[in-house]
Amino acid sequence: MVTLSNSSAGRSLFAGLALAVIALAATGCSEEVAEAPEVIRPVKVVEVTAMSQGRKLEYSGSVKARYEVNLAFRVDGKIIERVVDIGQRVRPGDLLARVDASDYNLSVRSAEAALQSANSQVATLRIAKSRAEQLFAKNAASKSELEERTLSYDQAVSTQQSAISALEQAKNQVTYTQLRSDVTGIVTEVAGEPGQVVGSGTPVVKVAIDGEKEVQIAVPETDIAQFQTGMRVKARFWSNDALLLDGTVREVAGSADPQSRTFSVRVSLPDDPRVLLGMTATINAVTDGSADGYEIPLAALSKEGDAPTVWVVDRAAGTVHPRPVTLASFSGDGVLVTSGLQKGDTIVTAGTQFMKAGMKVRVAGPESLRTAKAEGPEPVVVR
């Protein structure tokens, strides 16, 4: 047994033991830190390839006929029959609808009676005129009497011509009670039903004329300046992904719609039997780039201080490094970078807020992508 003879010696011994314990603890902690595995963060990336040729614009619309006509009755009346429905094909002369012709038939009979009376009057006055001419030739009648008979006859002839015209007009009114197509096309709208009273000129059936087709899109005022008449665009169709047609901007509205505040743009399409009226189409246009650069996703953009930055992957070292970039413009899909990037750069598109200079990263492969679909889309190639 060791006995401590005085307090100072005891204090020295305890101090030495404490220092030894602290040294051992420090040694153990350093070993634990050294043994901790290095964190390698998986990242999703895009590769910068071709330089952007301009801003991409994409709008959806529907296929319409270039020419559509509203067909209407030329007389007032109550619709008693509608023969066609929406989507039905019609040709010139096909019956579309009818209004009640009873009153117009009565007008025809009245005009026929008036003409018959006028004919009788002309016949009677023709005889009187002829007799006056004979008597005047024999000096048995005065010249004034002959002139009176001639004037009466001429007035009767005028009345007869007026009656003939009235009869023809009445017959035309009966014909107008039948609405017939005068074009070849497809019925796209029906605005009249049996029992409805319509006035002359009120649209009852709309027909899209066969021939040229076009896509009508609505463009906001922020992009309308990018569309010019004659501009070449691409048209894709939802019903057929393989169908891609070249289109031409035919018309740009000069004023905005008062409700939607958008401008109507019509794009002419080439004749293709696969394109049907009413199909949904997407118009893709590329504007003339005001600056050369690379378009990258918005998710790839971060900020170091006040400078916009992207994180570039060094594939050889497996690390990331920040790189300041210069931005030109933003779009719905990304941002245009005019300097700071070059072809072949690989940049991080997800988790940029966790990046640090020199951090070890692992580019996500197919296996990890399948397990991380909820975190974001698969890597794409930036063009």
C-alpha cells in the first residue's frame, strides 16, 4: 500500500493522472474522427452541349378550317325541322333546316291572283286600244280619245309586270324557307333548334369549308412581338406524336382579346389527311436569339453572394466547384447563360443549396435514378 505523506505530493499525483486521462480521451476522439467515412453526395446533372439558337416558344391550340361560313335563313320564321348535326359532311344543295312556309305560300297565292287580274286588265285595254286606233283611222274618234286608250293600256301593262315580279318574289320567299348549303364542308356548330323563331340573317348552322386548315393559338402580350407574318414554325399533334408538320404564321391579331388579354395567332398547315378539324396541336417556334449562350434549367442556378452561380462537376476528381455565370434572359423552361459555361461542362441540377467547393459527389446512374424519381427528372442534355 502506498501512503501519501503530504498534501502537495498527493495533488501532483492526481494532476498527473488527470492529464493522462485527458490525453487518452483526446487520442480516442482523433481516432474516431479519422475513422469516420467521407460523405459522397449523389447529384443529378445535365451536360452542356449545343449553343442555344434562340428562345423556344410553345403554345397549344386547335385545328380549324381557314374559311368558315355562318349559314342563315333569308326570311323570318319558326324552325320546324333541322336535318343536320355537328360533324356531318354537307355538299352544295343539301338541305340543312326548314322554317314554316305557310304564310309565304299564302303570299304566292295572293300574288298569283293579282297577276291574273292584271292579265285580264291588259287584255281588256288592249281591245279598247285597238278599237280606238281603228276609229281614229276612219276619223270616227278623236286623237285625245286614242291617246287616253293607249295610256290606260300602258299602265295596265306596267301593273302586269309588277304583278309578275311580285309573284316571283313570293315564290323566292317560299324557297328561302329551306336552308341549303352552298359549300362543301363539315358542320361545326348548330345554333337553331326546331320550335325556335329566327330572323333573317340569324346564324343557324356553321360550316367549315373543305381545304386549307390552320391552328389558332392565343399568345400573351409578353411574347406577341416574337410572332411575325410568314414566320416558320413546327406543329405537333397530341393524337399522333409522330406527326410533325411545318407551319407558317398567316395572321397575327392587331388587338388583344378584351377578356383573356391574349392575341390570336393563326398558323397555316400543309394539306395532310391525318389532320382533322378540332384536333389539339402544339405550335413550337424559336425566336431569333438576341445573344448567344446555353440554356440551362432554373434548378441549376444558385447564388454566391450577389453573383449567379452554377456548380460544375469535375468528373475526373469527382468533386464540384462553383462557377459564376452571366445571365441573358429567363424563359418558362430555364435561363440563358451567355458566359461562364462551355460545351462539355457538366452542371448540378438538384440540391445546389447543399453544395460546397471541393465536395465529393457521385453522378446518379440509372439504378439510383429509378429510386429517386420523386426528387426530380432524369438527367437531360441541355441544348
